[in-house]
Amino acid sequence: MSNTTDVSATHAGLAALRERIDALDTQILGLLNERARCAEEVAHTKLAEDPNAKFYRPEREAQILTRMQSLNNGPLRNEQITHLFREIISSCLALEESMRIAYLGPAGTFTQEATHKHFGQAVATLPVESIPQVFREVEAGRVRYGVVPIENSTDGVITHTLDMFVQSNLRVCGEISLRIHQNLMCQHASWQSVQKVYSHAQSLAQCRFWLDKHLPQAERIPVSSNAEAARLASLDDTAAAIGGIQAAPIYGLQIVHDNIEDNPNNTTRFLVIGDQVVSPSGNDRTSLLVSTRNQPGSLYKLLKPLSENGVDMTRIESRPSRTTNWEYFFFLDVRGHEQDAAISKALEALRQEAEVVRVLGSYPVAIM
């Protein structure tokens, strides 16, 4: 009798909880549609003032996400809250403007994953074959923004992206920080018998110790992208691929081992490029391109204005100018926005010393 009573009480308790969840879902649905109606009103107001108004505001989005994280008391993690609100923002923005984003493809790459992380699933995307082509698509107006990799915490800077900024007038409108998780995928579960492993050379290097231990007999074959590796593995039941989780369903593969990267903190930073000047968000980064003559003390003279004005430099890279031997362009990242007083003063002093000073963009720091 007691057991029957306990089961009945459990069922009653579950039924009450489900009714509560249903009621909450109804409230959430109503609030989501109310937010969407507000987004539509924003669009009408903006268009009345400016027929060419831009609806995507990176600084506003960053402020919303930062605020939601600060209000979050759990049990959902901040990362989950950010993901949920990015999709809400993405869906509401799609009511205001249909955006198309170019990214370094093909489909199934980490750059595609970064694109959806930043813009959500409600945007149209265009995979292209090279970083220069991403720039060209944005410059030609065929897409609104582009997403390109700029640096990896393990493998360093992507020089092709830096070189394109020397040639292009596009600006950096945002950044994306993506934790890189490598996964072993193949057609079947018996992965121990695979004879070759396809992946991008960087991914193979990032999983070297795991491969040495678990698949020492398999040939490691570098290919142009992790998506291409997945495509090749889908055609060969003796092969496996290493890549991001999004590649597996695209190419009909099973993930047989996840997170096989040797460094669990491996992260890639991506840039959003466009023609938009972004207003301050309160937590920003500014990217600069500067050049000077090759003479003693030239680098010191470039960095001195930053130090004297208390500007925190977070990164510096050099690239050959390609026009004059032994002359270089320097790419700098500093904390803050170009409108901040300290950075504005530093830029004014920097222009007195350097041959070229170009602000590539001020934009919100990536939100994880």
C-alpha cells in the first residue's frame, strides 16, 4: 500500500511540475513575441529617420549580453545564457533586416561555427574559398559582413588576414573567441582500425599526442580544411577525420571520440569585417595598423605614445611592407575605444612619428 501511495505522490508531483513548466513556456512565448514586436518598431523608427539605416549594432548587442550575464543567478551557466540571448537577438534582428555573412568555408569549418556563435542561426551565410574572397564579397556589397580567423592560441597569427588589411579599407566591427574542440569522426564505431586520418595540418598538430597514443598506426594526411577532411572520410570506410562537431552531420559521420585536442584551452580568435564604425560599448578593443621607416629607435617611437597615455597594448605583430625591403607594417591591439580620451591623445602623438596610422576598428571585446 505504501509503495502505491509513494508512486501516486511522485506522479502527482511530476504532473504539477509539468503544468508549471507549461505555464512558464506560455509566458516566455508571449514575452518573446512582445520583444519581437519592439524590434519591428525599432526598424520602422530607424527607417523613418534614415532609409539606409544599419540595424546590426555590435555595441548594443554586447551591452545586452553583458547585462544578462550580470543578472544571471543560475542554474544556467553564463555561456548558456549568452547562447540563448544571441539566438533571441538574431531572430529579432531578422525581422528588421535580412543579413548575409560571408565566412572562410567550406561548410563544417570552425569559421562557420564562429559565424553562428556570433550572429545566431537566423542569418544567411556564404562559405567562400579564401580569406581574400571574404574581403572581396564584403567590399562588393554582396554580403553585409565577413568572418575571418586572425589568431590561434596554439599556432599564432593568421598572416593572410593581416595582409588583407593592408590592401583593404574595410574595418573590424567585432571579434569572436571560439574554444576549439577537435573530434575524431568516421563512418562506423570501430575507429581503432582506421588506416588514415584526414585533417587540416594545424588540427593534426593540435592532436598529435592523442594520435600517438590511440592511433599510432594510422597515416596522418593534411588537407585544405577540416570540412574537406570530413568529406574524404565520408567516402572511405578505412579513414577518419578530425574536425569540429558541426562537420559530422553535414557529411554523415559519427563522432567516435570528442575533445581529443592536446591543449584543452586551445582558442581561436575571429574578426567580423565590414564598413561600419562601431560606437563604444564600455568594454572595447581597438586595432591599429602603423608603419615607420627602418631606422634606430623607430619601434620605440611608435610605442612611446601608448605608454605615455596609459594605453594597454595587448598584441603586436609585424608584416613586411612588400613594397620596400626591410620596411614593415605593425598591427597593434589596445584596450579601449578610439573615442576614449587616452587613445585619442595617443593616436594624435603617434601620427607625429609614424608614416601611416590607420584605425582598423574599435569594437566590443568578445563575450564567451
